[in-house]
Amino acid sequence: LRNAPDSHSPNSSVPAVSTGEEHVGSITLPSKPSETKSQYSQGNIEPDASPLGLNVLHTPKNARKADIVFLHGLGGTSRMTWSKNKDPALFWPLTFLPLEPDICLARILTFGYNASVHRAGNVGTSILDFAKGLLFDLKYAKDEQKEDLNMGSVPLIFIVHSMGGLVVKEAYMQGQNDPEYESIIKAISAIIFLATPHRGTDLASTLNRILQS
């Protein structure tokens, strides 16, 4: 990844729709430069599990019409952020969205990363790393049969909360400057931002003060 402009600038732009704020097994990522493994699951997820990396929740029986990826924000997780009242039984991207007549035609995924509030002071320097991880998984993650997830072959939609929006914006800007991710970037059809601080925020320093008091 190289020569990316600053995605945190107010003038940065991505194609977006803004609203304001599990095959069980493992993914094997190819060597680039070293082999990495992350958890990959669909369907039956443990109640307190919040897997990192790209995870498939629902795959249509027939050819999918789109890929929908959920990204959580600061202090959130890939599961609890999207669970009503933090109730694992109400993890709605898995429990409810596949029941919707049109949405069920899309593959639904989450992307998890370490956004613990206890590291709030380091969040600014971590967004780039999270963005690189997201791009890498979108390009190279494989399912339990060692088959490509084939991201970028259908429209790609992100639903992002808080800092997750900054991660996606950074990934978009980084990917625009790397031909390796051209198909992924071109597939992005919409980004739905939920309370993403596009013009910056002092949330990290506020959290640090709270944690130190």
C-alpha cells in the first residue's frame, strides 16, 4: 500500500450514503509476506464471540446479488455492536437480516478489529493498520474449503459505525493507490456511515481522561 492521501481530511471523498453515526472453521490467508490465520464462521456463533477479521454470517442459497460488510467503532466488537441491548440472541445482521426478502439475496459479513477503549490514546495511529487489514482480508481471505471469497465480483456495501467509518475511508484511499485492490475499490457501491466523526473528534482523549480518573 503506498502514496495514499490523508483520508482523515474533511475534503476526503468516497462514494457514500451517510445517515450520520459462519461455515465453522478458519480462514487461511496466503503468504504476503507471511501466512496469517483468522477465525471464519457462519451461522452458529458462540454467544460471547466477537471474531476478528472478515467473517461470513449469511450466504444466499443461489448466486448473491451483493456483499454487505459491517464494521464496528471505537470500543465496539464485531458482534456486540450490532446486537440490540448487547443481547447475543438479538445479533440482528445474523438473526434478522437474512429473513428480509431482498437483503437475503446478499452475502452478509462482519469485519472485526481490536478497538478496545483501553487503547484509545493509540487509535489515531491504528486506523491505517486496521484499514490495511481490511483490504487484505477482502482480497485474500478464503473459506474453509480454501476457496476465494471472491470479494469485488458483486456490488460491495459497507455499514460502518463511528471509527469504523474512518477505517473504511482509509482503506478506500489506500486501495485507490494500489492496483492490487482495483477490483475491490471499483465494487464499492455505497458506504452507510453511522455517527462517523468525518471532521475529527476528541473522543479518544476524552476516553483517556475517563479511564485515568
